[in-house]
Amino acid sequence: MEPVQGNMFGTKYFPMQKIEDFRQEESAIQAVSLPISVIVPVRNEAHNLPRCLESLHGVGEIYVIDSASADRTGDIARSFGAKIVQFRYRGGWPKKRQWAMDTLPLGYDWILLLDADEALTPQLGEEIRQAIQDVHFDGYYIALQMFFLGRALRHGDAAFYKLSLFRRGKGRFECRLSDQDTSMCDMEVHEHVVVDGQTAKLKNPLIHHNVETLSRYIRKHDEYSNWEARVWELSKANSNQLTPSLLGNQAQRRRWLKGKFLRLPGSPILLFLYRYFVRFGFLDGIPGLIYCGSQAVQMFHIKAKIYELRLKTRKG
């Protein structure tokens, strides 16, 4: 017969096993210093993922949404106690992150969206812990501190905010184009989260290691330019899409400016000059030069693919 032990409440005694279960549950609650659900979309991110998951120590739960990685991504995620979910994109909408938000049994009231090449700092973690206790806000913009080729980029218009933290059920990705195919990347590229409620900005940034190798960076942005060309050529304004506006928030201003740049002759060259000289990208040394040049080449690819789409349309 199992012995009894412990404090007596009225006339009831608690068996040792129940006391141990209670202690383990209490310990688990104490270990969750940041009660949020984190969603990390991945594909072959074995190089970046350890840094990302290590920074998430103490969060409530981590879902790693994989797309049939061929490297050790899955093993690494499991070693950090993350929950692995496979996602197979077949085109259309939703894509990876919105699918995860719609499908997964998330256990917390707040969602944090991270990429595998991003990481929390202790300062940001503490700021998030305090921010989610404020009942007046349903979403928070977080800045990115970008590292490119081993250097922190502080110029060249590289820094920006994105709405990464929001209350579950209050935020959804805009859908800029529902007719998408598998060549256009299985994850939301430059779609933004739109929150139904009040939002604010956090002071501490996410650390964003933008490039693993230049070869992979170029391959990834080839997919992105496929998506961008289709969106700018084929999408129509609708209620689910963030409206470009010079007087709007940062995401709206960047989209408005990009739309104007795409219409200008020689816009890739103009974009490089703007980022490198007007926005002082030259102060970031050689990494700044390569970053500004890569952004200009990306715009050139988008414009070239828009031209290709128009040729195909004319030919029926």
C-alpha cells in the first residue's frame, strides 16, 4: 500500500505521488517565465536554428513548422524541446505561418512569430513579459537589428519594424494574392500581420542574422522575386491588404515607396544610390555595400520578371 505523507487539510491526506506531481507542475509553471506561443517556420535551417531556439529559453511553447528539411533541422528542434509540425505547401492561401495560426492548438494568449535567423535578447524577453500584461494593446511592433556578413547594419535603410507579437485571435496576415503557386515560396514573404486592436512599439530589437551564405541568400531571394513580380503585376487592392500610404505606418510607407520606385526608369540604380548615399549605407563598410547592391539587384529581378509576365500575357 502506498504510504501517505505531507500536510493534512481537514481529514484528507495526500499520497507521495500526488505531492511529487504537484511539485513537478509547480516547477514547470515557474520555468515558463514568458507565457507565449512561438511559431518558427523553417526549411533547412540547421545552421541558424540553435541560436534562435537557445534564445527562447523560458517561453511557454515553441512550434517549429518544417517543410521537409533535408538537414538536421528536425533533430535540432527536438533537442530544444520544440514541437515539430510538417507543412506541405500546394499553392494558394493560407501559407505557412497563417496555416499554423489557424491549425495548431496554441496554448497561450499571445503569439510571437520568429524566423530561424532571428533571436530574442534577455532585454526584449523581459519587455515582452511586461507588455503582454497590458490590457490596452493587442499587438506590438518589434524592430530588427540586422547582422549581414558578420556586421551590424546601422544605415542603408536596413532597420525596420514588423508586427511580430500579437494577441491570439486578434492578428491575421493580409492576403495580397490568393492565386499563388509553389514557385512563389511556401511562407509569407512581404505580407504583414494586421491586428484588430491597438498596437504599440517595443524598445528592444530582435537580433536578425540576415545571411548564412551569399549563395543561399541569392537562391532565397530568387523565390522572393517570383512572388513580388506576381503580386505587383496581378494583385488587386482589397480589404485584406495593407493599403500603401506615404502617411501611414512604416510598412505602409515602405510599400508606397516601393510601388513608386518600380514605376521609375532605372529604379534599381536609383534604389542603390538612395540606400548607399542618402541613407548612409557606405558607413557600414563592405557589408553595407553588398547589402545595398543586393537590394538593387533584387528590384532589377522583380522588374525583369514583371516584364516576363507581361510578355506571357500578350502571347495568351
